[in-house]
Amino acid sequence: MSYCLNPECSQPQNPLSTQFCLNCGSALRLLKGRYQVMQLISNTSGCARTYLGLDRERGEAKCAIKHLVSLPKVQGNAALYEKAIALFEQEAERLTNLDAHPQIPSLWDFFQEENQRYLVQEFIPGQNLAQCLQQNGPFTEAQIRNLLQGLLPVLQFIHNRQIIHRDIKPANLMLRQGLESAPEGFVLIDFGISKQLAQTAIAQTGTVGIGTQGYAPLEQMLTGKTYPASDLYSLGVTGLCLLTGVEPDRLYDPSQGRWLWRETQLQGNPISENLGGMLDKLTQVAIGDRYQSAQEALNDLNSSPYNLPTITQPSEDDPEFLDAPPLVVAKLGPANYRTLNEAIKNALPYTIVKVRAGFYAESLRIDKPLQIMGEGNKEDIIIESQLAPCVRMEGDRALIRGVTFHYRNWTQIHRADRLGRFMGQRLHSPYAISITHGNLTLEECTIHGSGLANIYIKGKNTNATLRRCEVTGDSQYGVWMTQDSRSSLEFCQIYGQTIGVKSDRHAEANLEHCQISQMTGEGILVSEAGHGSASFCEIFQNGGRGVHIKKQSNLSLKQCRLYGNQKQGIYVTSNGAGPIEQCDLRGNEGGPWWIAPRCAVARRGNIET
């Protein structure tokens, strides 16, 4: 593809062989006779646009082309425009001075053409850390240590040359493809043109701060002054966000003057006291309380032992899964079985069943302790069933990871009236996943359904855990918990149903870091003495209310964002209750909330307007 550089063009993408833009007619020339602009990579700063390009004189090597564009406040102000040009040239000079470090993109070219200025850098293949977090969930201690081990020497390198980055955050840290597990795989990008140009324009209004709010320290935002310890603060905040999966404005409590990352950290992702102490020191508000150099922090990191908190291991009468030989299921190639049902039937308790790519038209009945592990991309491992659930959980415990479930119900039971749904439940069990006994953990799975519920959890002794799962399809409910069951949802995306999460009849639902959106009705419905909690969740763009609590139910909401919902953010009726703390309730068409009389709702520290 070829990209039109006319800023007024509404459809700039063109076929590669085209000489003139098919939309606006502008010439699609090679910059400087050698650089082919392929597509837009970034336009977030408003001061510089970054494109993916090809260098014809380097064997069509990929490159990143940064183009200086005028801010509205710069246009028509000759002095300010000259300052913008000087800062753009200053970035090129900085990159020239930093060209010797392999974890900083090399500067290939800097030129002016038709009164436009361009800067060409090495293209870094891979993802930035914000994308890694979104795709894979929170980082472990080993990954955070790897990050610090890789970036602290880079910061020491630039600080020795009297350069402060000023905008360290996950989006400005790349993980080079092929070196994902190595400290030297981390690459520091974006050395200041966008930040400094923005500051130059914004300074006209009297605002001083540079950097990204939440990641930048107080001295940087208030005075514009920066020190090596300022970059270290931003790196520490980046570590906290990657560790918890939560943005800094929801991790720091200004009323207490402290970070809440330990309270936010997920169970099952332990952090040693040594690393925790390092992160605390990196993120101190007072400059003098932080590490004063990257080398000092690196020395501390290298001298601190890597001892995680003790995790209780299975007892002798609860054998580990690794004790049983694994089984392989595949449609083609070497395998123990061709179907999952065969493998489950013949597996010993505590067996690991490895599933390879293929389409498995099966309804699984799990009646013993097992692990079912997808090998490869989950999109390539599909378990599909019609009428009967893809999985019936009837054993004591099991874990399923890395597969895609498709449940198809041609009866359209989710669109039936109450009597029709009642009869359909008895006849067909219209759920993608049915959990009526034991403990089932689903990790990194996609569950797509068109029945009454994608995931149905029922019964006093029933527990379900969902981690980093995607729940989609046009079912009546994304996740439905009922009759004293318990469930935990962590870092899940639930979208496209009538109601995202329903908890009723004394069921307990606990959600952390979930996104619930695009429902035709409520995002979360808690009814008939259901209860539970939602922390650090985003509930947005639903056709009804964000959260509806009714009929003597109780839901605790803490540090959630509810926005873009067609009705109220939170709606409480019929003796519903629950504390609502530090939630952002702005931007709901029906207002932040509506609470009926006789509903015991404690509200503290919420943002409503």
C-alpha cells in the first residue's frame, strides 16, 4: 500500500502501484527519491505523525518516517513555528548522539522537502508494552525484573549524555520481535519532539507540564524541571501498571498520598519484598527519596535475591497434574487420540491433555481432574457444539486454557418468552459452558455462544474462575451465576450479549479488571439476593444501565469506570445495596446513578461530573 501525505485527504490509503491518490489526486511520490510511505503508525501527539516506510536504497528495508506537522497554536505564529523547527532539528541531533546504543532506534536520515521536514529512523518490529499488556495480561515478577534489567542501562546511557527522556510509559517501550524474553529486547522510543512541541504551544496558555499525566512526576508536571530521577519515577510507575494492569490515575490515592498497587495486585501473581521495595523507592513523590541514578537502581536490582512468597503446594493426597503422563489430541499427525472425548474418557485423573490445531465438533463431559491445554493459537483450536454445551463440568476440578468454544443453538431460545426459555433449559441446556459441579478454571479462552448463556454456573458447591477470557456472541447472558454458586472473573472482555454478567439467587460474582460493553441491556445485573464485587472494571457503551442492583442484592463497586451507557451508570432498586467507592461515573446518558428509597448505598470519592 501507499499513503497520501495530504493532511486534508480523508482516504489516504492507496494501492502500491498508484502514482496519484485515488481520493484527492495528490502525487504519491518517493520522499527524497527513496522513501516509500506505506501506512500511518501514530498520530497521537498532534505535532508529528509517524509512518511505516520502505527505504529503496537499503533493499526496501522498513523504516519509521516522522513528519513534522503544525499544531493549531503554531499556525500563523512565525516565532513559534521557528521554535518548532528548532526542536525538530534538536531531536535529530539528540538521536545522532544516541545512535551507538542498540536499544535506541538508529537515525537514518533527516531532511527537508517541499518545505516539510522529515526524520527517518530504524523500524522496530514487535509490540509496545501497552499492547503486550492488553494482549497477555499483567506482567510477572520475572518480566518486571527483565524490564528493569534491560532499561536501567539505557537510561544511564542517555543520562550520561545529559538527556532526559521525559515520557517513559508502556506505549514508548517496544519489545523487539525475536528478543521477547531477553533484557536487550526492550527498546526506548520517542525522544521528545512531540512532548516539546506540545509544551511550546501549550506554554502560551501558561501551562508548564510536560509528559503523560500519571506517569510523569510532580516536579515535571508543575515546573517543567526534570532530572535523572524523573525518568526513574516514570519507569517505576510503568512497572506498577504492567504488574497490576491498572492505569496510574487509578493506582494512586491522593487523599492518602500513596500508591495502592499492593491492594490491586492479583492473587496468584506474587511479588518479592525486594522488588516491591524497589518499585516503592522508584515512585516516591520527593525527588530525594528516589534512586538518584539508574546505575544505583541497577545495583540494587542485581544485589537483591529473587525469592517469591511461598505458595502452598498440593498435599500427598492431592497429586500434582504432572504425575500423570500427558496425552496429545490432534486431527492430523502423531497423537494419542483424534477426539477430546476419547482422551477424557481414557485419561487418568490429573492428566494434562494437550490439544493441537483443529476443528473439534464435540460436547465435552469432564468428570475427573484434568487440564486441557491448547498448543498454538487459540483461534486455531475450535471446539464447537450445537444444542448440547461445549463443556459440561461434572468433576471436582479442571482447568482449560487457550482454546476457542463455539456454541450454536438454532432454536433461538434466548429470544423466546419466559415459558419458552424454561422449557428450553430443561430440554437442551442452552449454554456454551455449563458448570453445575466442582471448580472449573478457564484461562485465555474465547467463548462464543448464541444460547441462553455463554457460561452458566449453578449450585452451592460450584466455583468458576475466568482469567483473560473473551466472552462474545448474542446470547441472553454472557456469564450467568445462580443458586449459591461462586465465580471470579479477572481481566476478561465480555461484549455483545443482552446482559453481560448476571448474578442471582445468592450467587457471588467477583470481577477484577474486566471490560463489559456493547450489551443491548445491562452490563451487570445483580438480582434476588445476589452479591459480589467489581473492582477496576470498565463498563461502557451498553444499551441499558451500566450496573443494575435490585431485589435485596448487594454489589460492591470500587475504582470502576462506567461511561457511554444509554441509561444510568448505576441503578439501584428494591432494597438493593452496596458501597460505591472512587468510581468514575461521567458520560452516561441517564446520569451517574439513580437510587430508590430504602436502598442502603454508601457513596465515597466518586466522580460524577
